[in-house]
Amino acid sequence: MIEEARKIVERALKMPARERAEIAQRLLESLDRQTDIDVESAWQSEVERRISELDTGQVTCIPWEEVRERLMRNSIEAG
């Protein structure tokens, strides 16, 4: 880490949690802007693939109630 960045981080770590959270959020948002286009494109492709699988019958949906029941049963068995 370059010296300037290290100083900024040290100073930020001395701030109250709320202010640190705000800084962290703004920094993450600045990174997200750079990758949003790629992520959106990837999600769009994934959604189209899943819809196609449903339309062609390659996969079938499981009702939420059944999924929830399975998750609860597996959680109890694992616990």
C-alpha cells in the first residue's frame, strides 16, 4: 500500500463506525460502477439461459414450500 493510502486508512480507522461505514460504502460504489456493465451482461445471459431451460423442459421448478421444508429438514439433521 502506498504511503498516502496507508495514512488515509489509518485516519479512517480512527473515525466512528458510522463514518467508516459511509466511507466504505462510497468506495465500494466507486468500484461497482466499473464492473456493473459486465455484471449486468452476465446476469442477463444467465437469466436467458435459465428461462430457456424452463421453456424447453430441461429443468422444472420446485415450489418454495418444498424448498423451505427441505432446507429446514437438512438444517435440523446437520445441527
